[in-house]
Amino acid sequence: MNALFSQAPILAIVIPLMGAPISALFRGAVLPWAIATMLSAASFWFSIDLLVHVNTVGPISYELGGWEPPWGIEYVVDPLSAFVMMVISGISTGVLLYARESILKEVSTDRLGMFFAAYLLALAGMMGITITGDAFNIFVFLEITSLSSYVLISMGERTDRRALFAAFQYLVMGTIGATFILIGVGLLYAMTGTLNIADIASKFDAIAHTTPVRAAVGFLIVGVAIKLAMFPFHIWLPNGYTYAPSIITAFFAGTATKVSVYLMIRFIYTMFGEDFSFGEIPLTSMLMTLGVIAFLSMSVVAIFQDNLKRLLAYSSVAQLGYMTVGIALASEMGLIASITHVFNHAIVKTGLFLTVGAIFYMVGSTYIKDLAGIGQRMPITSFAFVLGGLGLIGVPLTPGFVSKWYLVQAALERGDMVGYGLTIAMLISSLFAVIYVWRVVEVMYFRPAPEGAECKEAPLSMMIPCWIFVIAIFYFGIETSVNIGFAEAAASFLMGGAK
Amino acid sequence: MSENMKKTYWLDKAENKKKIFIGLIIAAILVALPDFLSLLGILYETHPYTKVEEIPAFYGIYAALGLLVVISVAGFIGRFLTVKEDYYD
Amino acid sequence: MMITPDIQVALSLLIPLIGAVGMALCYAAPNLRETVTLVTAGALFVNTVTLLQVVLAGGAPEYSLISNLPGLEIAFKIEPLGMIFAMVASTLWIVNSVYSIGYMRGNREPKQTRFYICFAIAISAAMGIAFAENLLTLFIFYEVLSLSTYPLVTHKGNDAALKGGRIYLGILLGTSIGFFLPAIIWTWALTGTTDFTQGGILLGHAGPVVTGILLFLFMYGIGKAALMPIHRWLPSAMVAPTPVSALLHAVAVVKAGVFSVLKVVIYIFGLDILSGNFATEMLTWIAAFTLIAASTVALTKDNLKARLAYSTISQLAYIVLAASLVTPMAMAGGAMQIVMHAFGKITLFFVAGAIYTATKKTEISDMRGLGRQMPFTFIAFLIGSLSIIGIPPLGGSWAKFYIMLGAVEADQLFVLAVLLISSLLNIAYLMPIVIRGFFYPPLGKSDPEVSVGHERSMITRANIKEAPLLCVAPPLFTAFGCIVLFFFIDPIYQLLLPILMP
Amino acid sequence: MIEGLNPGLILILGALLVPFTSGFIRNIYVLALPIIGLYYTWSLGLGSFGHVEILGHTLILTKIDALARVFGTIFHIAAFAGLLYGLHVKDPQQHVATLIYAGAAIAAVFSGDLVSLFSYWELTAISSAFLIFASRNERAFNAGMRYLIIQVTSGVLLLAGIALYVAQSGNMDVAPMELGSAASWLFLIAFGIKTAFPLLHNWVQDAYPQATVSGTVILSAFTTKLAVYALARFFAGEDILLWIGAIMVIFPVFHATLENDLRRTVAYSMNSQQGFMVIGVGIGTELALNGVAAHATVSILYTCLLFMATGAVLYRAGTAKITDLGAVYKSMPLTAMFAVIGSLVIMAFPLTAAFASKSLILSAALDGKMVILWLAMLFGAVAVIDNVGLKIPLFGFFKPGEDMGLQEAPKHMLLAMGVLSVLAIGIGIFPSAFFQILPYPIEYHVYTASHVVTQLQLIIFAALVFVCCVKFNMYPKPQDTLTLDFDWFYRKPLKKFAINLGLLINAGYLGFLRMSQAVIGWFITKARETHGGQGLLSRTAASGVAVSIVMLLFGVTLLLVY
């Protein structure tokens, strides 16, 4: 077991990576799914192992191929990356548990092998981005993720042809983003002669004033911002989320953007260093402005949506605004808020998209007007949605409340008008969240169902994962030691370690 | 009832009203008399608490004047304050 | 397992929830379902009464449910004020349940199971509010109460109901998230705790300006107290069936609001920090304005429930007014007003519902002469009205007396004038209903011509057409309660004494 | 009996059973209640009973002293007579209201603490209003609402006063107070409203004539006299009362002269008579207070008697307006006789009760060397001879003209009037027996020669002038009109003002509502335009546009970073 564990960092990546071609080989409805699920679960298991290890023993450095850094590629597992990996693989596993029945309806059976292969590749890519300590490697994994994402999103064409357009747009934007990152990394390499993040970081301060480095910083930030779907680079996201197959939406909502948040934190705190990011360049005001606009404006947009998936997608953009603001606050409290919100929002939004998937499975539509009276027709699913919605709003006892609590505290900690203004903005945005969630709830419960519409509950195989997420929402909302504990550890590691 | 209609009452006769009037005047003279007699020390003595009571037939005069005041003041204010019965409705 | 008072605190919340599950299971058998409702209400009452014994003996049972963030936990602790609120809620729930059965069946309302379940959840939330140990707990149950009563408000399901419900929920959630929550967070940021503490927690942590802003955040954040201009939700909620209005306006929702107001003033601010503050004085004026303005509006309403709704706004302002006087006597008056108004107003709403059940009439101008047809109902209405006006021997007069004492203590003598005007307005909008009910011929009919001095009451046994017994007995019971409360004010006072004279 | 039970409660609680009785049993029952109450009152003797600890104060449920007992006794008698008079009424609501009203007045008199006093004070207000509403017409309804509002105002002022008083003194005992503090002024105004102080008096003349036939009788007996009792209790010897009383004696007499409605005429003159008692309280000596108690008693007797007689006319004729009435005495001789007796009593004719009681107050004034007050009272005495003593019988009952063909009043009414007449004359003949029950020991000779002579002078000269005036058409001719009084101010301009203010506030509120709706609506429209459907922020941008945005922002970022 110990021998196995010593290889855990690589295993967590390699297992899904290797699983992809295997899965592609198989045909039929069950086998590819089963393989993907098992591999994802294994990856999850290793991630948990890593997380526990990192938090008890300390960061792990794993040298790929035995080359010592900075020459070889290094995998670094620190509290932050371990935490994000755990989130990604956990979400992925949960979504896969749910996927079997749902995907049959949305993707033709003969493509399922390919589908799950792409899924595993995306997972492996995201895990890789998180774990790698090598800047170029980040780009590589990013491309793996992106390419598989385009495929996955376009798979939604069976239900709606617009999925193809959405995938194309994502491709354009994603490629620009990735290219920017590549250029940034290239510039840094030119200046430092190394690709190892830790190495770059150690040399960074000395060359921070040079033009190429400044340009590199600009490229990297904009590149990540595009992948993060930070306002106003979010244009690809609503379409992508809306037209992708249900489980893909759920999967990406919980992982893809979260990885980008991770990257943002990694670049800003580890690579550039806190002093440079917030002292030398006006990152705080940039990110905060965009973040505040994001959570205010996008929440309003969400209010006016008539498609539930689109509504939730815009809500995601808004929630990413919170995370951006958390980073921008440049304090440990803000970082805790941001990191814990990565986790919290991941489970909440994935849970919501899963229930939406279940509704779509039964009703065949995600347009809000078609959901009238669903509360009576599918009471258990609808109730799961309501509970998830509460999490999204940030009602006490849900994790959303916890992260907002920390965020508000971080804002108030500043003690200036900006802090108070931020608090007020956040509360207004919460109100918007109430409105857009309530709009759906009202239609679901208080509008009479159309005549003759008879609907049953979704299959148990979908219901159970949905409820696992719902229960998780409340578990982590009440027993906050897990998410807050790890987030605190990660934040203090970053704040302390980056100096 | 019809019996009542025909019946003439004592008060209905004009001469009886006159009798009452005359009776009142006589009574007034009678009740004022003791005051004047008391001035002469006949019959009884008044026990005036106040100066005004020493005026003979003070109470009678005061009553007569007072009544006139009431009636004239009432007549005066009545001119301004009288309105139709359904004024407030 | 021993049932200790501490466990009973948890049971207070649990019993209605268990009952709700029971009701859900019995949805197919209305009789059984109603039995479950009544048994649950009875059990809750017994539980609350035993807790009352403990509190009267000086105990303060507590129960900690969850501790999820440093300094923030979901915990319950009973103090006198909460005990009173809990007693009111649990007592009136029984009555209201009985009445609901009569009303819902009498009017053949749909979706009765959902109705009873939401009712039970709302009561559970009310218990949570009553026993909350800190602001966060209070806030959570406050929101649960808002949400659980929404289906009750929109029970009819038509557009008007949905619109009313949206205003109801919009204002309540909006104010609570927009003002109440920030106030809580701010309090926590200032003091590091949100526990209700005798004497307040803000003293020494907040200057006069911050205190003033916080006060207003709290007062307008607690939208359920319906301080003008955020009172609109209350008339909007009138689209609900009458038992709901009774629950909203007498038992759970509005009382939760004003209860929170008192609690915040007593245990978060503390009387010392508030007295003499400019904001406190402004609050007094706002409350006074609300008090009078709402009564004036009530005068213009012809719909009985709308009139009662505005009356409620006015009566709630009494409590906010009392709170703003920040003297022990005023607090006592406010607490008494919670109880007295609960009994008085629930009676009036019961009557409104009984009239509706018996005659389908909702407008006051149509209710002429109904007292002859429904004498018992109208007597209940008379008693309830007099209690609201504050006439002895009815409970309402104590509340007014103590608020007056508080005003004298606070040296705010204009409050006396406000109370006077309000009493007169109360008479003007409540008494005509009774008088026209008893002494006027019914609409479209005229009394037989009788000469002066031959007045007849026109109430004969043949004329009486009351609503079903289950609709008439509850208002009579609560009206009787108004009388009883006048004579048994002392226990309430004794219960309150520890917080008044620390 | 229950320890400390207030005698008034016998009537109040007894009232609750009335609706369950009917016919003969009801008659016996309602008549028995005041008798039992009176018996119980006297069997208790003097002292205080029923101490209750509540809210940190001691309440004294029943406190009987000599002053209270006089009022309690006459209240019981008035209740009995009033109920007897109203036996024909087939309206249990009136019986219940009457009993509760009378009971509350009695209980208020015997209250030993302020809370009880306030409670009963308010109860009299509420219960009595029903006697007005029971007339069942629009005018009565409006008058009743005004009455109720004014009465409750008095109650709330009293409550406010109590609150102030308790805060200052810390006790709740009914005890004399000094005028000076805010509390005492509130007490005085509260009492003043019910005593019908000048300018606070209009409710009397407004409401009494609108009440039912028997209701007016009941109303006249209790509220104002209870207020006199309260004044005597709290403000005996307070100088300001002297002047208030003096104005009060004079103020209403002119209206009484002008009034067309018999019952309103009596109401005005009753108001004037209240002034005597207020002056008596203001003098505050033992003799004066005896006079107050005595005159209150006698006043109840003759006021009731006059309201009963005029009420009987109203009952039979359907109207009590002088202009509508003819020679009533022809068909209702007994009623006319009782009216004359009532008039004689109010004139203080020798051998009637008022002859004894009024002289007590007059003498007290003279003892105190208050000549102007004495003259004022004398003027009031003259005026009352005019507007009740002569006007009521002559214009109301003995008008020349045809027989109106009315029926004599029912037997129970005659009986009730008889009871009161016997009492009024009995007291007049044996004043010393009556003086026994007065609060203070008294040595006073009513029938001195000079007293009789002066009083006769007063009456006969007044009568002479009256007859002369009528004869020579100098007397204001009764017209079917209304005479405006102070209430005009609140029934016309103030009402208009209140309505306009209400409309203004309403308009303001609506404007505010509309404005906030417009503002919110504007926000929603704007938000919809920019964020909704195809709005700028939710539009699905073409990839080219997206790329342009990226480039633009990248440029900005570079600038900022650099």
C-alpha cells in the first residue's frame, strides 16, 4: 500500500489518462461508463489520500521520470492543489455515478466509448493542471482538457444543434486563452530560462520590472481569465453549459472553471508573489472591479433567463465573480473565502445541474415555462432543486453561507469604504440570487401543471447521486471543518509559502 | 278618547289664565312683604350673610332681573346660532 | 432516555416537524390528518407548559444544535421573553388548528394537506425563533418562517394570490437579507459574538453613530415588524385563507418580527446604549407615525381583512414604539402587547373567517345586521375589538398602560398623546362594524316600523345562522382569553421581572 | 358573598344572565339585582375589602366610605327606577347595557385603587354607548360614535394620568391630589370631560337626546355624577373648580332657553346643575362636600324624573319637540303631574329635596365669603326656574290647544316616576333623615322662615316675569331649529380638516407608492433592456466580437500591468 501511495501523485493523473483509450475501445452502454466511473473513483481515492497526507506531513514533490527539478518535470502537491484535485475528482466521480441513464438519452450509444474517453481525458487534464509544478506542462494539460471539452460539448448536438456552435465558440475562445498562457509561459522562459514554477517564482522578483515579464503577466492573467470565464470573457460559457449534455454541464460547472481559479491563485500567489501582484500592478482594483460587475450584472442576467440551464450558467459566472473578489482582496481571509467557495460552489452547482438533468430526462426541456407544476409531479427531484437553490443563495446551514460569511468578513476586514461597499454589493447580489432561484421555485410549485402532463420521478440511479450532492451541501454547510479546514490550510500555506 | 275631545279643561278658558296671572302677582306681593315688614322689625328678622341681602326683596328683584337677562341674552345669541334641525345631517 | 428540559427545547422544534410528517402520511384520510394536527398541537402545548414551569422556577434550559463556524452556532436557550412568545404560539396553534378544520372544510378549500404541513413547519420555525440563543439562529428560523408561510399565503393559487405572495416574500426576504443580515454580520464583526446577552453586547463596541445605523438596520431588517414604509407585505398577504391570516397576524409571523425587535433591543443593544441616542428617538417618531398612519388607513378600508391588516400594522408599531422607549416598563408593555394583541387580533380574524364561511361576505359595508344572524361571533368581535382598543377588563389595556408607564419613564410624554389618538382611531374603525352588525337591518332588508321606545333586539333563536361550530368556538375561546388575560396578568409580569430588573 | 366583591359586580355579572331570561322572570330578575346590590352595599358597612397583590402594587377592590356610599346608594336607586321605567323594552341588549353601566358606575365609586377606577371608568363609557346605539338610526349611530370617542378620550387621559402618577408616587391608591403635576391635570381633564366642564360638555346634549327613551334616563343618572364623585374624591377644595363651576352654571342656560327638544333642554339644565356640584367640590369644606353629595343625589332624582316624564311623552307621541306637542296634560295627566313635581324639585321649591340640598352648597359658599360665586349660583337657580321649572311644564305639557289623543304612560313608567317623586318629596319633607347618610356629620336647619321666604321670592318673581314675557311675546318662540354650540367646531371645521388631512396623507402616500413603483419599474425595465433576452449583457455574441473584447481588454491589462 505504501509503495502504491508513493506513486499517488502520478497515479491520480495517469489512471484517467490511460483509461481514456481503453474506454474508447469499448462499445455499448455500460462498459465505458463503468470503466470511467471506476477510474475516476480511483483517482478520487488517491486525491483524498494526497490531501490527508499533505495536511498531516507536508507538501510532496514528485519528480517525473526521476529528473530533478528544475530540469525535469515536477509534480507538486501542496495543500491547495491537493484540495482542488480532491474537488475535481470527487465531482467527476459523483457526476459519473449519475451519468449512466442520463447519457443514454442524450448521446447515441455507439459514441459512448468516445464520450467517456473524452471525459476521462478532460478529467486527467484538469488533474494535471492542478498537480503540475511545470509551467509548460500546465499548457499541455490545458490543451488536453480543452480539446476534450470541445468534443464533449459538441456531443450535445443530438438534443440541440446549437451545441456545435457553442463548442466552436468555446474552441475559439479557449484557444486564445491557451495561446495567451503559452505566450506568457514562453516569455517567462525566455527571461528565466526555466519552466519550473517554483524556480520562476524564486527568480521573479529580480526581473519583475522588465518589459517581457510585464507582458508575460498580462498574457497569463488574460489567458486564465478567459478560461475562468471571468466577466467579460464569459461569452463562451452560457452557451457551452446550455447545450452540452446534462452531465457535462454538471461536470464542467463543478470543475473546469474551478481549475482556472486554481490557476489564477497559483500564478498570482505562487509565481508572481503577493507583493508584486498587489503592490506593483493594480491587480486588486482590476479583479475586484470585474468581479463585482460579474456578480451583480450576471445575477441580473440570470434573472431574465428563460432556460434553466442558461440561468444556472449565468449564475456560475456571477459566483466566479465572488471567487475573483476573494482573490483580489489579497488577504488570508479573502483567500480562504475564495478557496472554500471553489469547493462549495462546485458541489452546489453540480448538484443543481444534476437535478436539472433529471428534470430534463423526464420532461425533455429545461425551459422554465415547461417546468410548471413539476413540484407536484416530481416532488423529490424538485425538492432537491429547492435545497440546492438555497445553497446557491447562501442560506445559513448551506456552504454558500459559509463562503459568503468569510468573504464579507474579508471585506469588512479592510475597514474602508471599499469594504463596506463590497459587503453591500454582495448582499444585493444575494438578493438577486434569491430572485432567480425563487422564479424557478415559483413556477415549479405554484403554477398549475399543463393538462395531461403526467410525469414520474427520474430513475433512482439519477436520484441517488442528486441527493448525495444535496446531502453533501448541507453536510458541508453544517460541519464546516472539512472545507474550511482545508481551505484555511491552503490559504495559510500560500500566504506563508509565497514570500 | 272622543269623550276627551269634547271635554273642556279649566286651563282652556281665557279667564282662568288671567286668574293665574293675578294670583301670581298677589303671591309675589305676599312673599316680598315679609322683607319689608322685617325692616320695621315686624314678624321676623332676616339673617343676611351679605350686604346685598339687606336690600328688601332682594331675591325677588334678583330673580326678575336674572330672568330678563337669561331671556334677552338667549334671544340675542339665538339670532346667530339658530340653524335648521337637519343642519348636521 | 430521560427527557430533560434541555431535550424539551429541541422537542419544541421537533414535535411540529414530526407532526408535519404525520400529516403528510395521512394525506388520504382527512380525519386522521386533522387528528394528527390536533395531537401535535396538544403535545407541543404540553411540552411548552412544562418548559414554562422550568422557566418560572428560574431555569434556563438550553440546547446546542450545531456549531458550524467559530463564534457562530445554532443554539437555543430559553429566556422569559421567548417563553412568552412560545406560550402564545403553542396555545393559539391549538385554537387555530381547530378553527382551520372548521374553516377549510366549511369552504371546501383544496390542498389541505399542504396547508397543515406548512402550518406545522411555520410553528416549528416560530419555536426556533422564540428559543434562539443568538442572532444567527434567530435569523435562520426567521427565514424558514418566511418561506414556510409562502405556500400558505398563495394557497388560492390564482394570480392575485401569486402576486400577493410575491410581494410578501419579496419584502420579507429582501429586508432580511438586505438589512437584517448585514446588521448581524456587523454586530458579529464588532463584538465577535451574536449571543443574546442580558444587558446587551454592543456596549463599548459601538459608538453612537454606529449604534444608530445598526438600530435602523435591525428595525427595517426585521420586516415582519411591518414598520412603515415596509409594511406593504402585510396587506398583500391578505389573499390567504383566514386561518392563515390569523396565524400570520396573531401568532407566528408578525409576532416573530416584533419579538425579534424586543429581543434585539434588550439583548443585543441593551437599554443603556440606546437611551439618549438620537436614532432611538427617531425610531420613536417613526413608530408613532406608523401607529397613527396605519390606523388612519384602516379607517378607509372596506374590506374587513384589509382593515384588520392595517390595524395589525398599527398595533405592531406599539411594540416597536415600546422598544424605542428603552425603559424596563416599556419593554414589559411591549411584551404584554405581544400576548394581548395575539389574542385580540386572532379573535378578529377568526370572526372575519367565520363571517366569510357563513355568508361569503368580505366587505364591511355588506356586514350590516349580521350581528343578529351571528350574535356569538359578533360578541367575540366586540370583545376582541375592545381589547385592541385597550378597554378594561380586557388584556389589551395592560399593554397600553405599561407602554404609557414606559413613556413616562423615558420622559417622552408625546407618546401619551399618540396612544390617545390611536385609541380613538381604533374605536372609529372597529366599533362601527359591531354597532352596524347589531343595530342595523341587514343589507337589502329593513326593520319593521316600530315607534320610539319599542326597540327590539331582532335577535331571535330562529334568526341565528352561525358558521359551523368549529368556526365559532375558537373566536369565543380567544375572546374569553382576552378577558382572562386581564385578570391573570401577574404571572406574565412575574415571568418578565428578571429581565426588567436585572 | 365573596370576600371583597365590589357591589357593582353584582349588577355587572348579573347582566350576563339577562339574555337567557325572558318575560316576567326577566322583569323580576333585573329589578332584583339593584335591590340585592343595595342591600349588600349596606351590609358591608364602611371599610376596605379585597386586597390583591398584582404587578408589584396592592389593589383594593372595594373601599366603602361615607362619601362613596351616598353615591353608591343613589346609583342603585337610579338603576332600579330606570330599569323599572324600561320594563316594556323588548331589547335585552339595552337591559344588559343598563346593568353593566350602572354596575360599573357603582363599582367605580367603590374602587380603592386607580386601576380598578380606570377599568370601571372605561366600562361605563362602553356600556352606556349601547344605550344610544339602541335607537337604531343614523343620527343615534353618529352621536353614539362621538359619545364613545369622547368618553374613551376621558378614559385614556385618565390612564395616562395614572401612568404618570404611578411613576411619580409609586402607589395606586385612590387619594386626594394636589393640582400641579402633569398627572393631576390629566386627571382633572379626564374627570372634567365626564363632568361636562364648559367646552368639554357637548357630548351630553349631543348624545342624551339620541338615546332610547329609557336609555336617556339611565344615561343621565350615572356618568356625570360619577365624575362629580371622582372630583370630590381627588380635587376637593381645588380653587380652579370654583371658577369652572361658576362658568358651568351660567354657560348652558341660554341654550336651554332656546332649545326646542324637551330632552335636550333638560340636558342643558342638568349641565348647569352640575356646576353647583363642581363649585361645591371647589369649596371643599365639610358642609360643601355634604352639599355635593346631597345635591348629586337629588339631582339624579329630578333629572331622571324629568327625563322619564319627557321620555313618556316621546314614547306615546313619538316626538319630544315643543313645536310638535299640544296639550299633553289632557291625555297624560299623571305624567304631566310628575313633570310638574320634577320641575318643582329642580326649582328647589320648599318641601322638595333640592330645597334642602342646594341650600347646603349656597350656605357653604356664603360661609366662605364667596359672594360672586353665590350670586352666580343664584343666577343659575333663577335660570333653571325658567328653562326647566317653567318651560318644560308650560311648553311641553300645558300648552293650550286640542287634546292630542295620547294614551297615558304605561304603569311601570308611572310607577318609576312615582318612586322618584316620593323620594324627592320625602327628602324635602324630612331632610334631616337624609342628612344622616351624608359623608360628614351635619347640623343644618333647612326650614327657617327666611330661607323659605327668600326661595319663594326667587321662584314667584321669576315665574311672574316669565309669564309676563310669554304674554308680551318677549320670550324666544320655540322653533323647529337647532342651536349651535361648541360642538360645531369639531363637527364642522375640524371634521372637514380631518377629512382633508386624511385625503392629503392618502394622496401623499399614493404618490410615494407610485413613485417608488416607478423607480423600481425603471430599474426593472433598464435591467431587462441591458440584461434580459437580447440585451447587451446576455446576448450571445459572435466569436469575432468576443475576440475583439478579449483583445481590447488585453490591451488595457497590458497598459495597467506595465
